[in-house]
Amino acid sequence: MKAALFAFFLFLLLPGPASADQGQVTLGNGKTVAWPPQIGKPYPELELKDGAGKLVKLADFRGKVIIVEPVGMTCPACNAFSGGKEKGGFKNNPVQPDLDAIEKFFPQYTGVSLHDPRIVFVQVLLYNLQMQGTTQDDAALWAEHFGLDKSPNTYVLAGGPELVGPASYALIPGFQLIDRDFVLRSDATGDNPKESIWTDLLPKVPQLLKEVRIEEPGKISQSMTVEEAYKAIPHNKTRFDPATATMSADEKAFLDAFFTLSDLAVAERVETQAALRSKGQAAGNYDEILRRLKGLGVPPKLKTAYGLVVEAVEEQRAYLDSLKNGTAFDAAAPLVEDSHQKLTQAYGELMRIYPSENSHNRQAFFDHLCALDFK
């Protein structure tokens, strides 16, 4: 019943829904971003003005859990979520009945306040009363009407004319949830949302608040950094360089994130082995590393190599778990050998896919995967 509330809003002058394909838009500052946002991918780095004319960069909130609400100023659900039940609709626009402000129901479903300092709430105004792009003045008046300018962790931003279009229309009404690494983790937007705000999006908030985030430069919470792990093996470290890569933009972004996570698995494996030798306590981040690896959006061309590496890491983790019983490390153990074979195959697959890639990145393919290998 509650999920169906998203379907009730009034946008008579707008075009039909957008496809799920991700395109690009150029913002008012000249920066081009992917649009619309997609689950499992970094959120578009929007840079938009608030009601005071200040440029707000969403990526600056990295490290916090971010809730984004795309807003149409005539939308009854948007008016309700903003507090229309108590404040009335903006400029007397209709308010969806029996739907409270997000501020009211947020604690009920998450156990925390929307004003928790670990959370940032962002409304992106996409359409004004004339069904056109919004301005700084629109943001100021909307925030003032609903009292959204009173909380230090709430931002009302003007989308501008650049974000007007079918892809933005399809996002209204609803919410999106971004994790502390600035990756979209839940999408409950539009009249036919991919996920439910009540059973999917909101319950994920406390989970994301507890998650360990990837710290730069390439560290979760290991006492051993990636650089220290490479020195301990020892192994040469050639970092994949997306700026010079000759592949598609999606493939560059994926491999950059993919090799960052594979390097974290290198550090986890080296640290775990050291802890086992000294009878100490390993960091225990394999679950988090594997979860993030499995959450990546994989370009079709890279699915085979990706699958091989994920399976190799799972086998390494299983083998290290078996050593907790006091078994000595055995380079010929089946799980060790299987992991080695999969990483070798993954390297061969990358070299096959990118025969014309520059020598630096081809060396990076080898160094990243060879460092991950037990052998």
C-alpha cells in the first residue's frame, strides 16, 4: 500500500518516462556528468546552487550517508514529503493525503533521526511551477516555505534547465540512497520504483552507517596499507591509470574501482597470513571487500575476467579460514591452486580484450593480479 503512494502525483505537461539507459548532461558550470544515477555506480558529481547562491558539490559529502530526493514543485507527493501536511502545499499546490514528511517517518524505519550528523539530506528541485528548470530563487522559496533551511545537514538545490528531461521526470517522486563511498545503493524513485522506500531503501540506512568505508589511498580498516602489503610480498606495484586508458569510459571507471578493491584484497590476504603466523587477530574485512566487488556495475566485455577474480578471492578467503585450525600454509592446496588458475585466466582475458592498451596499463593488469595471487 505505502509503495503505491509514489505513483500518485501530477505532471501533466511533461514527456513520458525515460529509459533505464544512462546518458550524459552538461551542468551550468560546464561539467558533464552521467545521468540518471544508477545503482552500484558512483553518484553523478552534481554541482548545484542552493537558495543563497552557494555552489554545493554533492561529492563533498563523501564519508556521510546521503539521501537525495528529486523534486517536482507541483508534485503532491513531493509537497507531502517536504512537510505539506503541516505547512500546506507550496504556492497552494495539492498535498498527497495521509503522507507525512520524511522527517517524521524516517526515525520509525531507520532508528535514527534525519538530522543525524552522519547523514546528509539533499532535495534536488528538478521542475518549477511552470514545469521548467528551477532557479536559485525557487530553491530559496521552497526551503523557506517548508522550513528546510533550519537544519545544517539539509540542502535544497536548484537543478537548473540542464537536468530537465525524460530521465529526470522518471525520478519523481521518491528517494535515492548513497553510501559513504558515494555509490548509489538504493533507488526508490518514480511512479514505478525499482525498490520500495519502506522495505528496501530506509532499512539500508542503519546498515550503511555501520559499514566500513574505503579510505584513500586504498584502505578499509587494515593496519596494513596496500603499499605495505606490496612491499611485504614483495611485488612491483603499477597502478592502473584510467586517464591514459584507451577503452570506453564505463570500462575505465570499472577497472579503476575493481583494481582498488583487488588491492584491498591483497592487503587483507597479506595481513591475514601475518596474523596467522603470529597467532594475532586479522582485520576481518573479506566480507566487506567481497560485498563491494559484487556490487560493482560490470561492463559486458569484462564480466568473464571479473567473475574469475571474484571467485579467486572467495577461494583465498575460504583457504585462509581453514588455516585458523592450525594447518600450515600449503601452496599446493586445491583452493590455492584453483585461485591461482582463475587469476591467471583473468589476466589472459584482459590481455585478449585489450591487445592495443598502452604498456603501462598492460603492466598494471599483471601487477594487480599477480600481487593478488598466493603463488
